[in-house]
Amino acid sequence: MSNNYKDNMPISAKKFMEEFRRYQKGSVSRRHFMGVTGLGTAMAVMGAAVPSLMPKTTHAAGNLSDRMVLATWPNYHNPKTLENFTALTGVNIQANVFGSNEEMLAKMQAGAGGVDVMENTNYTFTTYVELGLLTVLDLSRIPNYDASTQNPKFAEASTVNGKVYGVCKNWGTTGFVVNSNNVKSDPKSHKDFFDVTMGAGSGHTILHDYQLTTIGAALCALGYSFNSIDPGELAKAEKLLIDSKPHLFAITSDYQPGLRSGDAWMSLCWVGDGKQLNTDMPEMKYVVASDGGELWSDFYSIPADAPSPDTSYAFINYMMDPENQVLDAEAHGYPTSDSRVSAMQPESVRTDPILYPAKELFDGLEFGAAHTLTDPIRAEVMARFKAA
């Protein structure tokens, strides 16, 4: 095996082991290690054949299964990241995509089983913990996670009664996206959004199949809190939603296909999707609404009945490697709570106004509240809206 890093001369066994030990300790990056040793793609072969040789920065120690089930969201990973994990460990990933935290919670409560890693949202943790559905994380098994580099504003939600149940994957905003080629009025608020939906944009709007954001958008349009559970306010939000329903293109949380085809002109939208759409179709404008909306953070967590905790920890540790987070973000576009990752990203990412909105808009956003997840009135409003 030749060393392409310097002069194509073979690397000595002694030099190889020195670099390997540096990599094991995390003192050099994977890119450096591959370059110096000339391993390149052979690294993946070695990992698949002899996982025990791989350094701690790749995966946590333990007996890994040959399959892992990941409960995740639409368009939320770079396929390359997941493929690299499989190449390094031999673990094949089955991604189960959910449309809402309510759907994910219901499946877990029903004893769906088989899920190794979940990607649940900040406001769900107290409910999951009360129901005994999550594992308390042993952070020593996630050496790539560094609590000191995390922004507590986004990372602290997974700590319940002093115990950590999740490590932060990403954070973001929930606004809406507009095809500016078709919608000329430049909507800035949720009120504008519904006005266009029932006016010039009739037949071309998508609302989420997700009570938190759909009901929250209607509440904000009426001047109420995104998280309101006031019966009177929810009744008015329900009327707005039902009035808008004949003008909708679809009710779905997987809204990119409709927008990309041109059939839909507007949709409620998570910021990563907004960034993906804007990158591919510059006419797609992501809007953080001037009348409020959602601020959120998502986490990697392990179900209490995870079939292979060793595999769960291996995957989470792999995903917490800053280089892997950077690679993942190149596809999904969501902001990170990890300062190590931000420092590795281009200046154009760190200052992107889609990802990091103006302070006056950012300050008007609310984290989802735990009570919204299980509030029966909000559940009934959403059910009646969908059935109308």
C-alpha cells in the first residue's frame, strides 16, 4: 500500500501505528489519517471486515448487530453519511420516516419495538420520560459528544430531572416557503400566508399533517401563541383551518415533491427543507413569519427497548463526530448546536440568513411546549380539520 500523502513511498509499520494511535485518541482527523497512511477507501473495507480495529472516533465499542432501525424525519440525512457508517461497521440502516412527533410517540406507545435510535424533538422529552420509553444515556459511550461545545439553548431540553436522555442533532425554525415566480405578493406573516392560500394562491398550498405546526401557524395568524391550548383561541384557529381547506393542494409533512413539481406554490416548512429547496430552485423563498412560529431542536435518543444498545451507541457516537456532522449538514441544511461543527463550516453557511434569521424574527419564535403533544383539544381540532 503506497503513501500518496507525500511521495508515494510505502509507509512504515511503525509510522502507521503511530498515526493509528493518534487517530484512536482523536488527536487527528479521519481525513488526516487516511491521507498520511494512504488508506483511502480501504478504510471502509477494514472497518467492515475487522470492526474491532476501528478507532473510538468511528464507533463505540461493543457487539454490533447487522441491522439498525432509525426513526427519523423526511430529508433529514445525507445518504453518504449513512452509507459510510454501513461501510465502516457492517451495520445496515433501515430509516423509518415519520411525519409528526405524535405519530412517532403513538408507535412507540403501541410497542412497535425494533427501533434502535430515535430523533425526537425538544418538547417531547418529558412525556417520553414519564412513560418510561427512553434510556438514560451513558455519555461515556459517546466520546465524540462534547457537552461543553453545545449551545445550551438547544441542547438542554433532553435533560430531565438531572438525567440526559438525548444528544442534540440539529436545531431550526419552522416558517413557510413561497415560490416567488407564482406568488407575487411577497407574504411575510402567517396571516399573509392564509390570505394568499384563500386568494391568489388557491389550490396550491400545503399544510403539515402535524398539529403542532399547522395549528400553531393558524394561531399565530390570529395573533395568539403558537402553543395555545385555550379552547376559545383553538376554536378560532380551527375555523381558519377549515375555511382554508378547500383551497389546499395537500395536507402532508412530506411536502418537497409537490413544491418541486410546481403543483404547490407555498407550504409550511422546516428550515432545512427551505434551504434544500432554495439551493435547487432559487425562486423558492423561505420565510420566518413576522407574527411568530416555532423554534425547535432535535435529538438522538435510545428507546428503552432498543434491540441492540451497542449498535445504538455506535451510531450516535459516529454521528457526533464533527466531520460527520458537517457531511450530513451539506445535504440536510439544518443548523447545528455544536460549535466545533460551526467552526468547520464555510462562512457562507454560518451567515446564511435562511438558517440564521434576523434577531427581530428569531426573538418572536417559541419552542414547542410539552402540553401541546398530548392536549386533547388540539388533537380534536386537527382530526376535525382533516376530516372536514
